Amino acid sequence: MLEIKDIWKTFNAGTVNEKVALKGVSLTLNDGEFVTVIGGNGAGKSTLMNIVAGVYPVDSGSITIDKTNVTNLPEHKRASYIGRVFQDPMMGTAATMQIEENLALAARRGEGRGLTSGITKGEREEYRELLKILDLGLEDRMTSKVGLLSGGQRQALTLLMATLKKPRLLLLDEHTAALDPKTAAKVLDTTERIIQKDNLTTLMITHNMKDAILHGDRLIMMYDGRVAIDVSGEKKKKLTVEGLLEMFSKVSGSDEADDKLLLS
């Protein structure tokens, strides 16, 4: 579903601030695969996700989504392939609009704009059933303005909106980092349920090693602009934080664990 081939990306090339963010990264995600990505600051995680989303152009290499080469497509043209949830809960929703209006916008993404009769009774019932999945009581608050919701509620709603029209690829960019631990755990559990229900191909960035181990069926660790560790199957199921740190020490050539990885 996603094939990244030999991607290189340098920022501020030829200046004193030159930074080679990605160094020949290659990665393939099969249909329905849920991959967690971890690594310290500057490892290349966010750059990789932004490259896939089309935020940054690549220096070289190629990106294919569902057999379509999207390497040279701008961000807005890739939106029909991708659902994305950002770290900031405020980014994925319209605060001054009602919950049901936000869902209607998501449901009609990619369709032509025009005069309509608004949200139909059938659509309202559909949205109510979808909101029940979140287990946050939002199905009884569908006419509430989204700006009145908590950060966790907004992030859960954003997740629902991003997956309403089943995307070929779901990108989760540290989407629980701004939430308190209890709310983050609830949003992650909801994330897992939605991904499994719709069999969504998913790439999730996290700083939290425990979350990376607990969720998904494959774990990737990035280091210095490369994929340093790629673990799946039984090996991932048996993985511990200590084991992951040991693996990281080997690939980084350092006996000291990167303190940026210990945020969990």
C-alpha cells in the first residue's frame, strides 16, 4: 500500500545550516499493516511523514501509494489517498462548527461544492452511530460546537474524521503527545479499534516506546536519517523497552541510551 524507495532529503543545502534529514530511506507497508515509528529528535521521523504527505519535495527517490506514484504530486492532490491526524488537537477540526457539521465536511471531502439541503436525517443517524465508537458520549452532543470539547475529545473526533472515508493510508503524527496519559491511552485504544475495524494501512509516529511496542504489528526505529531497526511478528510481541534500548545501543554505537527515547 505504501512503497518508499531510496528517499533522500536535505534542508538548507549548501549553507552552514545544512541538515541531511533522510539518507536513502526505503520502506514498504503492506495492505492493512499498522506500523509504529520511534526515534529521538532529529532521527527523521517527522520528515519521513511529511515527505509521504507531500509537505516537502524529495531530493531523490520515489513514493508509491496503492500502486500510484505520488512522488511529484503536491500535498492537496495526495489528500484523496491519505488521512492524517496531527499532534495538535486543534488542527483537525473547525472549532466554531458543530460536531455533526465537522463530520459532514469529512464525509464530503473530495466532492464538488454546491448548494445542498444540509445534513440529512440518514446522515445524522450514521454520524451518531460512528460517534458511539469513541465511547465519549459525543453522540448525545452532536450540535455542540467543537470548540467546547476537551483536547482528547477533539483528537478522537479528528481521528474519526480522518478515517470516515477510508483512506488508503492513515498517518498519525504523535497524535497523543499533547494529551494527558489517561486520555492518550483512551485515544490510542480507539485508534487501534478503528484501524482494525477498517483494516487501515497505518504509519504512527510516537516518542513513547511503550506505546510503540504495545500498538501495531510492526515497529520501526529511525536513527540519523535511516531505518535502524525493523521488528515485526513474534519478535515484536516479545519486545520490551529494555530490549529495544539494547538494540538501539547496538545500532547507534553508543552504550548510553539516547535520553530522547526515554520520554516514555
